[in-house]
Amino acid sequence: MPDKLHIVALEEHVILPVLTEAWARAGVSPHGYGDDHPVTRRLRDVGDGRLADMDDQGVDVAVLSLSTPGVQNLPAADAVGVAREANDALAGIVAGNPSRYQAFATLPTSSPEAAAAELERAVTQLGFRGAMLYGRTGDKLADAPEFDDLYGEAERLRVPLHFHPQAPVRAVQQAYYSDLPAGVGQALATAGLGWYYDLGVQYLRMIFNGVFDRHPGLQVIAGHWGEVILFYLDHIGVIQGMAGLERPLADYFRENFWVAGSGTVSERYLRWTAEVVGTDRMLYSTDYPYTYGTRPGGFPYLDTSQGTARSFLENAPFSEAEKIAIGSGNWARLTNHLTTDQPAWPDHLARALTHRPTPEPPRNPTRADPDRRPAPTPLPALLTRPRQDSNLRPRD
């Protein structure tokens, strides 16, 4: 390619002290690695070590988010404060290096009203580009009616919600993933397979229960190549009439979803995603640090180190324009209406950041109107345009 691709990676995880302390108070331990494990060390590192790994991957900008399940396994009384403190900390990290970092907010979905308010604060005051959600909250699935106001707020602010899976409920784990060789059941229930079914079914529930019909401008980012569902759309669509959908099932994925690969560097999945939703609905992510330096037994598809994150896209069987779109152009198209200038920091955070460098001047100074309005702001037409077939070419 004549010019270097600009790559913005969207599913890049961190763990903050405020989060681990809250997990400990709640008696939960979703992070399965020891304190001195390389994955844990990388999750905690938002300085030179992470930047060196990004350079090694070939990633220009990382959109940071808390590791799963964020604060969604915490009681409401704790989740609200922890989410606010975590978002302030993420804002500080971004302010310290705005040319390399952006962030997704974490939201206290155990208190849906507080979650909607925190989303607005994170976007309009902290300058975040959206939020990361983690499927269900307790026993409440993502299509539960109490989350409607949160989805309406995201639609009004015109910011995407990136969903990330978490482990299936205990009963499912016991029924499907028990009685397997040591360690296999837990791995299969989570990052091996169970995560993706758990969240993919929730995407379908959101569609069938009318979330996107009530909020047609809501934009969701799906990682892991669409959480299994893209591979079965041609079959699942047979029940769309039973649900009384306003559109064909596949259209929801082409108009309300954006899809990224989360560090699974499979050209087969890349091509399939492009065929189903089009390269104009594809984004990029590496799922750092879970796919960094991880090639057990030489398995080739889950390691983005040593330049693989970049070479995977550069060598993709797409046109130059499509590669640019996937690397960063579609992300800009989705979020560039938001401000990239100095946010109006809360006083306590502004004082804490006085030693940090000023963010770069905005490339696009447009800011979404922070005043509440009764009706959602329409998305640009380019976000809801019909899919154009990707220019897929066979590899030599």
C-alpha cells in the first residue's frame, strides 16, 4: 500500500485498582489470571509497556475499556460509584496520551437510570466515544425493558455501545461445560466458545423483542466476528415472521451493528463478515492483551504480536479503500461528530490532570449538543445506507 494504514483498535482492555478492589469487596473474581501473570501485568499497564506492545502489533490508537464484566457483576450501591471513578481514571489516561488512547465508558447497568446518566457524563464531559457493555446484568439479559432508557440515551447522543461477552450463568456452565478434562470446561465455557453463544443469543433477543425497532438509530459494535450469529443468519432468518419484525433479520445487522474480529486473525472469518455485512460495517480490534503473544502449540489464529495485527489487515483481500475503512475510516465515520478537543473536565478531575499535556487540537471540532432533547438526533444517512457489496477478490 502506498501509505501506512491508520489502525484504531476498539477492544483493548485494562484493569484498574478501583475495579479489582470492588470485585474483592463483592466476593467475585472474574479475572482468572494470577497477579504476576503476563496478561494481568499487561492489563494494568497503560504506560510505556502497553505502548511498546501496540507498536509491536502495528496499532496506532487503542480504545480502552475495562476487562469483562466491568461493573456489571456489582450491586447497584457499589457499581454507580465504581463506574464513575473508573471513567474518571480512564479519562485521565486518555488525557495523558490523546494521540494513542481513546476510551469506552463503563456503565452501572444494575442501576439503569444511573447508567444512562453516566453515559451522558462520559460523552459530554469526559469526551468518550461510547460505552462498553457486558451482556447481561445479574440475571437481566440485554433486552430487558429496564435498559430502554439507556439505549435511548445512546441513540440520542449518537454514540455506539460495544458489547462484550461474559461467562454464561452457572446453570448453563454446569449443564454444558462440566465433566470435561481439567481446565477444558472452564475454557470452553468462556473464551473457547460459551461467551459467544451467550452474547449472540442476547443480540437476537434484542432484535426479536423490538429494541432496534424502538431505537432504530441505536448502533451496536459486536466483537468476535459477530458472536457466532453472522454464520447462521441465513438459517435464523426463517423465524423473522414469527417475531413480527419491521425489517428482514439480516438488515438489523447491516444497519444497527458494526462487526470487529477481536484479534481472531482468520481470513475465512474476515471474508465471511465482509460478505454478510459489508466492509462499510466492519471495524478493527485486537482484544489486547488476551491475544498478545498467545500461540499455544503453534495455533495460528489468536496472536496479534510481532506485527500480526497490522499485517492481517494489510494483506486482506480487499481494495485499499476498504482496508482504510476497516482500519480507522469506519470508526471515524461512526464517531467523528463527537468532539476531539479538550473536554469540559469536572473540577476535581481537572485539578488531577493539570500535570498532563493538553490533548491535540481537534480535527473535527463538531460537538453533539449536550442539552437533553425529547427526540433522538437522526444518524447521518451514511450510517443507515443500504449495504454495498464488498469488493472481494481471491487471494493470489
